[in-house]
Amino acid sequence: METKQRILKLVPAIRMALSGNGLRNGRFLPLEDMKKEDVEKLGDESKPGYAMLEGDDEEILQQAGRCNSSVNQVYIKGLGLFILGERRSGISGKIIAITGGAMGYGEGIARELFNDGATIILLDINEEAGRIVQEDLNSLGKSNPSLFVKANVTNFESMQEAVFKTVLAFGGLDVMISNAGVLKAGGIEEMDEDSFDFVTSVNYKGYFNCVKAATPVMKAQNKQQPANFGDIIQINSKSGLQGSKKNFAYAGGKFAGIGLTQSFALELMPERIKVNAVCPGNFFEGPLWSDPEKGLFVQYLKAGKVAGAKTVDDVKRHYESLVPAGRGCRVNDVVKAIKYIIDQEYETGQAIPVTGGQTMLN
């Protein structure tokens, strides 16, 4: 565990120390995972672009800071080998992890940011769906990679391990998008305690676990590169801005998520970690709403949330009529807000509505 914690903080810091202008991704190979014959070659400093760093962590970082721009392989004596890639800028230089990245909003966000050149880590409990998305993205022939890591946002150790695997695969983490969410509709007399706990654990505690796992890596990076910012973004909901009838478990957790966003923002901005939320309107085209068995249209019809509705289409038409823009929120609408947040260095602690005018800030 001590070695893992050291890698989580030291490798991202070295990444930044060697980045110069722009960002660099890289692969870190711990000694324990390397072949014996490869380990025996690590002391050869005559190779071009190679450097060996040794000493305590502060000495190692000082040595990294003195390396010239041609260095792309760094042996951290006794710990492992860090192989760095080319320099990139903008979104294409970012390492972005997305929870709930195997489907719905998460998958859509992942696909759009990947197409913009970002390195994408899909974090999801659904291994089959996650690997399909990973393979699909990597089959596009782009130079930026995608990786699936099975992760359970309700468990901190699972999230910490996911961040560790991200650091091994790419050398750091620039953006954590806390997107994983669940919804179970029902009034106070219908909702049982287990259902309430489940929704709260994923939507509220899951966000906390994301922030707690990502923060040490981002702090380590920013300490080495004062101009750098990390971003933590919660995909919240318009239900985090306005109460929702017979949907209190979901809305309550989302309201609480904005409280976390504001509080984390106050704590972490001095470390140049921005924390913001995006509050989308209803994503009618996604599985959360349109799944024929478990979707919200079906749930709301059964719960009697829409007076007079007899079919799923009746429920859908009702919700579309509530949006001044005349349609549901789409993935691209959300991605535009995410890009704004990442680009804007002076924005933290905000909950940005993307609702087609249905819900507005007071």
C-alpha cells in the first residue's frame, strides 16, 4: 500500500515536471510488473532520451525538473519506469475519467471528448458494456487511447484503485467527471429504505468518493506546474436546482451534490482544483428515460406522476411540453458546458443549468 500511495503522488508530479509547454501522457511500469531482463537494462543512462532519478521524493522531483525536453523515459530507481508520450495541448492533452462511462450520458460524453482528442478512462460497474465502448473507441484509429476500468463509485477503495490504474496507464489525471447516477421514483409511502439508501449511495456518496480519490493526484500535478488546473465535474441535474414530485430520493441527493460542489470548491481552489456541476435537463433519448422496462417514462407512468397519462408516450409528451426549447437535453449540450468549465480558469463552485430554459438559477 505504501508503494501504491507513492506512485499515486510521485508519478503525476514527474509527468508535470517533464511536460514543459503542453501536457504529456505516459505509461508507468512498476518494477514488480516488469520482466527480469528488462529490469536489468534500467541502469543504462547512455540511451537517448533516458534519465535515471534516485533519492527521496523531493530529490527525484528536483532531478526531473532539470531534465531536458528530449527526455521521454525516466527510471525512478527502485520504483519503476515511466515512458512518456508526445506533448499535447487543449482538450487533446487531457486525461479524463468518467464514471458511469459505459452508457447514457457518460458514454455520450466519453465519445465526444474522445473525438476531440482526449485520453478517456471509462469507469463503470458494467464490465461488458464498458469494454464494448472501449474497443469501439480504440478501433477508430485515433492517436489518443481509451481504457475501461471496472469501478464501483459507492466504494472508496474501488475508486482509489481505478485512479491508480489510470496513473499506471497514462501517468496522471486531469479531469474527473462524476457522472454515475441512479434513479428510483416513488412517493414517501412507496419508497422503501433500501431504495432510498441505494440512490443516495450512488448519487451522493459516489460523488464524494470520486473527489477523494482524484484529489491527491491533481494536487501532486499542480504543485509541480503552477499554471496547471485540475477539474472535478459532477453531472448533476435540474432536479438539483428544483424539487421533483415523487422523486425526492434523486432530487435530495442532487441538491446535496451541489452542496458538496460548493464546499469542495472552497477547499480545493487554493490547490488549483476547480469543482463545478453541470445540471442537465431531461435526456429523453437516453436509457435513464427511455428504457422500456426500467426507464423513467415507465416508472413515472406506474407511479402516477403525470395526471391523466395512460401510455408512455403520454408521459413523454407531457415532459417535452415543459421545456421552453421544445426538446430534451442532448449529450452535445452537456459537453459544451464541460468544455467551458475546463477552459475557464475563473469558474468554481458553480451549478450550470443546461435545461433549455426549463430551470433557471435564482
